Amino acid sequence: GAGVSQSPSNKVTEKGKDVELRCDPISGHTALYWYRQSLGQGLEFLIYFQGNSAPDKSGLPSDRFSAERTGGSVSTLTIQRTQQEDSAVYLCASSLSLAGNQETQYFGPGTRLLVL
Amino acid sequence: KQEVTQIPAALSVPEGENLVLNCSFTDSAIYNLQWFRQDPGKGLTSLLLIQSSQREQTSGRLNASLDKSSGRSTLYIAASQPGDSATYLCAVKDTPLVFGKGTRLSVIA
């Protein structure tokens, strides 16, 4: 079956512009996560959605970052007024639920963002 | 704040060797621990998930152990192959996952 897909795979933008990154989770997965992986750094949690519950936004680095999930499926991560330090690989993951062995997270290939 | 450390940062071994990757975490109040593999330019692939009540999980040549009380996990790879070359990441489920920086493994043919 189809895995987690992300688009675009690569994005180059100019400092100050807004960007939107898209994630299509595995069909039927209720939990969706966004992470950021910067050069030389580990994965950094940004935000996660679980069903219809309010998202956990505790990892968002600033108010320039926001995310939404429409219809419990597709999610969009928006970065406003991009800065050079936003350059990173943005990874999306989904899991069947937050319970037990259904928590295994399946990752998409990521979007590589470069802010010039 | 949960911190996850992986040692070594990089490892190079000849094909056929058995090897151990180490992961330690500072807060033992975790729900589970996962080991992932990341190939260059790719996303992450889940290898093993160990629930907090479990001690180990096995999948093929991989065996992962969990000692919550000491805040440690090991990933054992038996009879390593060049195709095992990748970065291996350990992550603990606090809320949500907290990742280590990984161990870059190279298996030399």
C-alpha cells in the first residue's frame, strides 16, 4: 500500500517568503507528526495531530510556524517570513493511533527546504 | 527535559561482524522506544518498537533490548552486511518522540 508522501521533495525560497509543505499520511492513520532535521542535528519534534483533538504545538520554534490538518487526513506545514535558519529537512510521519504497538511511526521521504 | 544520547556517533566494521549500537535516555518514564534506520537523503524506516513493559524485540538479524531503570537500549546487528550501512536512530516516546542524533554505520565489504 501507499506510504506517507510529502511534497514538494525540494524547495528553494528567498528569505522573507512564505512556504507551504504538504503531507499525505497513510490512509486510516489517525496520528500525524511533523519533525525537522537540520544539518548535523537530530530530529526535532514540531507538532502532532491526533484525531479530532487539539494539536500539540509545543515543538513549534516560533509563531512563524503553523500547521493544519484538514478532514483528519492531509496536513500542511506553513512557514511565514522564512529565515535562513529554517533551512532543513522537514519530515512527516503517521501512525495508526497512539496506543500500544499501533504507535509505530511511518515516515515520509521529507521536504528539503533551502532558504537563500 | 528528556535527552537521548547515542554512542558511538559513527562506526565502521568489516562485513560479517556482529555489532552493538547504544542509546541512553535521561528520563525513564517513557511509553516506548523505537529504533529507526535512515538512508542518505531518505526518510526514516522503523526497525523495532519496544513497549515500556517489554525487555527486548527481535526482527531477523536485529535485536533490541530495553532497560528502563538504567535508561539504556542497545541494538544488536548480527552478521553485518554492506546493505546495513545507514544511520541508526533511537527515539523514546515521551510525548511525543525524542530522538538521538544517530549512529552512522558503515559496513565494509
